[in-house]
Amino acid sequence: MNSSTTNEGPVISLRDVYRTYEMGDYTLNALNGVSLDIDRNEYLAIVGASGSGKSTMMNIIGCLDRVTSGDYLLNGRNVGEMNEAELATARNREIGFVFQSFNLLPRASALKNVMQPLVYRGIPRAERQRMAAEALERVGLGDRTDSLPNQMSGGQRQRVAISRALVGGPAILLADEPTGNLDSKTSSEIMALIDELHGQGQTIIMVTHEPDIAAHCERVIRLADGNVESDQRQVRRSA
Ligand SMILES: Nc1ncnc2c1ncn2[C@@H]1O[C@H](COP(=O)(O)OP(=O)(O)O)[C@@H](O)[C@H]1O
Ligand SMILES: [Mg+2]
């Protein structure tokens, strides 16, 4: 299922990572010396107060931002040594992003939205269509391929977004408050889907501030002031 199965070590390894902002007369360490390993098929929540560094860590893990110092190894490769083209390829192939606000193309059908990340890979159109239809099937939307985002409920839109994140077989599903815009019943349905994907072998990393959502995960990392305050394994709650 995953595109990168060659590396035996952790899928993510942060080693003494700093992300620093120069604020004129002082320096702010949004990440302040974080060291962390995440293995394949982990189901991880990143929690912590506003300003603790959650988004900064997600952006680094997702290759949207670079470390100021320290090392970030993704599938054993040092992200700090990649050029922009290699970074773009890593983002496209290794990471599937899911956001609170879905971020779908409003004028494109569900199928076209899911096909979109495959465009950059030189996969023929018919094959892209087949892969996207299969990915929509996987999230229970096999009958909504032609629907536009505004013809779907919030839960269905988030399913399309999850399908788009997974279509290329990424090593990691990276979700930032994936249920933040959904009512509690729909949130439960989305969490049941994410639980199922984890059960199928997907590695999942999720930022959340909701204890009910973090309870689905097997490991909870709490950030405070840009560092790991606690790192706990737990028995997960099923939906
Ligand atoms: N572009 C930026 N410039 C300056 N400071 C920033 C920037 N982005 C984030 N920060 C600071 O870094 C710290 C961590 O921010 P962030 O990662 O967004 O936290 P969280 O997502 O946990 O709320 C905060 O003090 C925030 O103000
Ligand atoms: Mg944030």
C-alpha cells in the first residue's frame, strides 16, 4: 500500500530540532530541541496549548518548512539535504495532508479532486481515474464521483479530502484538526474511518486539541514551549 517500504528504521526521526524565528531583539524557538522517533503504522496525536509548537512541528514533518538546526530524517532520508524539487517530491509522495477546512477545489468533482495529486507523477489519465475511483470507494464514496464539493455534506467533503490524501499511497497521513469543522456525530464517523485506515497499516499523525479525538490514538505527544513535555502510549478507544 505505501510507496516507501525500503527503510526499516523509523518513518520519522527528529534529532535536536530547532525552528527559530528572529524577532528583532530576541530569538523565539518555536521548536526548542525536539528529538522524536515515529515508527511505521503508529497512530499518534500531537496535543498542547496554543503556541506550543504543534503547527510548526506539522509543517516540518510535512516538508512545508525546514528546520533551523538539527536533523529531520523522513524514511531515512535527511530532509535538510534535499533541494526544492526533492522536497516537492517528498511532499507529494510521502505525505498525505488532511486539513480542518477540507481544502477541496470548489469547481472540481470529487473524482477530479482526488486525481489532482497524481497529475504531477506522469500517470496516464485513465490510470489516474481508476486510482481515484478506487480511493473514493475506500472511503465509502464510490457513488459520489461526479459530485461537486458544495453538493456534499461536511463529512463527505472530509472523506474526499482523506481519499485525495491517500490516493498516492503516502507513508504518512498528516491531519491537522481533521474533525475541527464537523459536528460530533460526523466527527465520530470520520474518526471511525481513520481508525480503519490505521488498522489497514496506515501511519497516522494528527494534531488535535480535543481529548475525545486524541483518545483514538495509541500514542499522545504533548508539546509545551516548543518541546515534548510528555510522550505516552495508551490503549486506544474505538469509535
Ligand atoms: N511565522 C512566524 N513568525 C514568528 N513567530 C511564529 C511564526 N509561526 C509561529 N510562531 C511562534 O511560534 C510558536 C509556536 O507556534 P505554533 O507552532 O503555531 O503553535 P500551535 O500550533 O501549537 O498553536 C508561537 O509562539 C508562535 O507565536
Ligand atoms: Mg496551530
